[in-house]
Amino acid sequence: MGRWADAGWPALAGLLLAASLPPWGWWPLAFAGAAILYDRLEGEPWRRRLLIGWIAGLGLYLPGLWWMQEFSLPGFVIAVVLEALFVGAVAVVTPSRAGWSRALAFPAAMVVVEAFRGRWPFGGLPLAGVDLGQVGGPLAPAARLAGHLVLVGLLAGAGVVLAAVARRRIAVAAVGLAAVVVIALAGAATRPGRVVGHLRVAAVQGGGVRGLRAVHNDQGVVYEKQLAATQRVAPPVDLVVWPEDVIHVPSLDGSQEDADLTALADRLGAPIVAGVVEDAGPGHFRNAAVVWAPGRGRVARYDKVHRVPFGEYIPLRSIIEHLADLSLVPDDAVAGHGSGVLAAPPPVGRIGAVISYEVFFADRARSAIAAGGALLLVPTNAGSFATGQVPAQELGAARLRAIETGRDVVQAAPTGYTAAIDARGRVRARTGLGAGAVLRATVARRTGKTPYVRTGDGPLVLVGVGFVGLGWFRARGAA
């Protein structure tokens, strides 16, 4: 019974962290989850801390990455087991000694490990990140100061405070609470970008059946639904946004789709941004956001940089194809390059774009806004997922990118969620899942850079490494 209880506490910690994530969004539970995990590490040797953290990671990622089992049950199991080791790493690099050493190191370890998880392996897997669970809570504005990673540190700090209160360690609790409150208030006092104009935007959601894999979807039907839904858009409108992956052509040059979008932009008197998949040689394709302008045709293009591993390309394909059926991903996307800025005629001007999966990566949105984007677009396609878990996490990530960059965000998806989000991360309008719709909203064009856009993740990660080192220095000095 004692062993079951020992495993039960870290499992509960992970489940509480998972409950804070979209679509559930019970953000206060993350504080309790962090507190339990932090408390369980006290006095334990490193092997036992690794086990405690790994069990907590299973509690977090089993529900947090549940959508994966729709595509591959073995892949889901492997991913959860490996991702849970990141929480195990947090536990290992956190000293077990009670007092200041552990209190300093635990939030810092959470930040450093989450930064690493967002980059490795295969470019990282930020889905089910605990930062997404705080986008609706009082800590969220701090992301303007230091990005999504500061939310990870703050929720871990709140967990330290709760655990210290339970243990009656008043000094640790008081200092921890003061630090969390000061940083959160500083974030709330930081203003988003300055408004320099407004745009009337129409985001078009063609609608359709959810849960169909790309290779099973009739792309002609998807395109026709987008055209039909766009017939509901009437001037005056300043910008029309289509989702990712709704135009499939061998080449845009000379295609009927190019002619259609040129004529549509002329009729509406507004630029149209649409997602295009275009052949790029045998076994390869490009995934792009393309701008058509009235009277000018195609004027700008951004090719997706951060591809989805095992979704848009297969890492080590020549090896894996001997071990698994890769028929659902027959071709590999070619990685694009550039900042993600699209230039359109006035009044739209320079706008940033992050395509689908890229919305989970803060550096892609930061790059687009640092290069002059006055508005952030998220053309996406989450129609392959039967449930609403990934669309909800994607919407949470879009809200977080809005806060970090101080920009309004417009997201367009063929089967939802299509949404308009203000620069403070508040969802101003949102469609449902499945049905066709046109979301019309007035959004702000903004200028200026938040502190996070100026600095990125580097300084906070360095501070995190420093605090982990300081915690261990204190722990060894007190031994």
C-alpha cells in the first residue's frame, strides 16, 4: 500500500497539471500539481526522483497527448513514455534537500527542461506544454515580459509557495509569493503594441467532416467549400483569410485556382491570404501562405518553416519505412525560410504568418513581428483530428502568441476553430467545429515590440541555468 501511495502522489500531480490544459482549462489545478511534485522530491535520491518525475510525466502526457492514439497507438505509447522523461529530468536536476536550494532550483529546472523539450527531438513537441494551461489565468500577461517559459516558471513558483505553506516554511513561502506576484504584476503593466489602425477581416471556414486524414480527403471538395463559403463575404472588407492546405495544385502558375483567387480578390476589393500545397518534385511538396491582391494577383508568399514530424515529413524515412506503414505520409514537406512577414497593399501592409503547427513555436511568431508584422495570422488545418483537443490547444497557443507579441491574431481553419484574438490574448469571436462559417471581426494593426519580442527565450533560459546551479551550490554547501 505504501508503494501504491508513493506512485499515486506523483501521478496525481501530473493529472492536475494535465487538467489545466485546453480543452479543460482548469488553470488553478496546475499550482496544486506543481506543489505535490515539488514536495514529493524532498529527501529522495536521484534514482527515486527520476521515477517520481517520470510517473508525474505519465500523468501529464497520457491525457495531454491523448489525440496521438487516433493516428498510432504504438506511437502514442512511445511518445508519452519518452516525453514523461522530461519531467523526470526536472526531478533529477532539482536538489532533494529542503529549504532554499530546492525552492530556487525547481522553477528554474522546469523552465530549462521545457525550453529543451520545445526544441528536441525533431524540432520539439510543445503540445501539452504546461504554459498553455495558464493562458486563461492571472499569470498570462507576464508572457509579454519573457514569453511562454516565464509562465512555466511562475506556475512552478506558485507550487513552491503552496508546498512551503503546507510545511509551514514561512520565509520560503513569503519570498516565493512576492516573486510570483511582482513578475505577474509587471507583465500586466506592460502594454501591447501601439494601435496604428484597424482592419475589417473576414476569416472563412469552409466546413466539412472532421477526422479524415489528408490522403483520404477530397481536396477538390475542400476547395469548393471554401469558395462557396466566401460567397457570403461582401464588401466592405479589408482582408480575407483562408485556412492552411485548402488549395492543392501541381503549380500555381497557370492554374484555375490562381485565376479564381485573383478574380475573388478583385471582386471583394481586398487581399486574400490562402493556404496552398504545391508540388516540389518527386516525393516532396511545399506548404505556403500566399497573398492575392486586387488588380495585382499574387503579391507575397511565405513557405512553412517548422514542419510537423511524422505528419508533414518522416524523419529518417529510409529507415522507418522498413519498420512502419508510412502510407498516411507518402511525401515530405520541404522546409521554407524567412521571417514569416507577408507584404500586402494598404491598408493591410505588413502582416505576420505562422502556419498551423508553427503557432506552438514562439520563435516563429516572434520572428514575424520583429520583422514588422502589424497583425498575426494563423492559417491552419486541424481537420484530421476527430476530437477538439488539438484545436483547443492550438487556440490556446494562438492566445499565448498574441500576448507575447502584443499583436491581434486571426486564425482560420477549414473545420475550426476559426477565431479573432486581441493583443491581450482574449478571444473576441470564435466559430464551432465542423460547420462552415464566416467570422467577421475588426482587428487592430499595431506597431512596437514587447520585451519578449526584443529578447526571446535566451535570457530567461540562462537565468534558469544559473538558478539551478545556485540551488545545487547551496545544497552541497549545506551538506
